[in-house]
Amino acid sequence: MKIYIVGSVGSGKTTLAREVAKKLQIPHFETDNFVWTRHPEGDIRNEIEVRDQLLQDAIKNENWVMEGVHIDWTDAGLQEADQIIFLDLAEAKRIQRITKRYIRQLLGIEKANYKPTFSIFCRMFQWNKYFEDQMKPRFLKKFSAYEQKVYRFQTDKEVEDWFHRLKS
């Protein structure tokens, strides 16, 4: 099974992708990790060719769960996916999660792929707003080509119900 999860920062896409990958025992890919090479001193942006090759290598797998908020260069993942999950939770819910995540990262309870600075914390609210105003309409338009396999969830309950039905 190939599952692609899309959503804004704080929508729960990474958490859901990890849970799905564990439940189905399949690889999990974050599109952020195609864009960035992670280093303790700071992330380094990959060349476009490297980023695109990492995506191609991932989608060649027989099964996978992929998650991210990137658009256009990730179309091959959407095309290959058996299911596209769009986490369209309320903005207030995402803001709550961003705040909770930041506190948990500062306390060392939750791991991050990046150094959890106050600057990044503030930018997450900007990214969240940008997603709502700019990216969400673009994704919705793009998803029209994949209507048969797109699932749009607006509540945690809808996500939980889908997850429980997965491979049952």
C-alpha cells in the first residue's frame, strides 16, 4: 500500500505517518528530508536533482507512507499513491498542536528534525497561515485529479476512524 499524507504544520501528518508505517510495517518518508540534509550544526538544502532523486527512490518502493506539505515537485508521489490523506483540521487545533509540540521539544520529550528555536516556533504560525491562504487552495485544485483516492479529514475522529479501518 502507498499512502501520501498532506497537511499544514501541526495537522498531525508526521504522527499519523509514523503510526501508519508502524501498523502496516512499511517505510515512512518525510518530504522535508528530501529537501534538507540534516546536520547538528544546521540543515543544508539539497540540490533540486538530489531532492528529486530521493523522491523517485522512495516511490519505487512497493509500499510506503509519505508525508509533507510540498507541492508540484512531489506530484509523482501523489500519482503513485493508493490513498491521499488530506489532514484539513481547524486552524485553532493546529495552533494548539504547534504550541504543545514546541514545549515538548524544549523539554526533550519530543524529538525534532531541526533545532527547536523560538524563531522557528514563530515561523510555524506564519507557515500555518500561508498554508491556509495559499497552499490549501492549490492542493484542493490538484486533488481534483485524484478524487477517487483522496480522503479529506477535518476532525481527529475522522482520522482515527480511517486509521482503525486501515488493513482491517
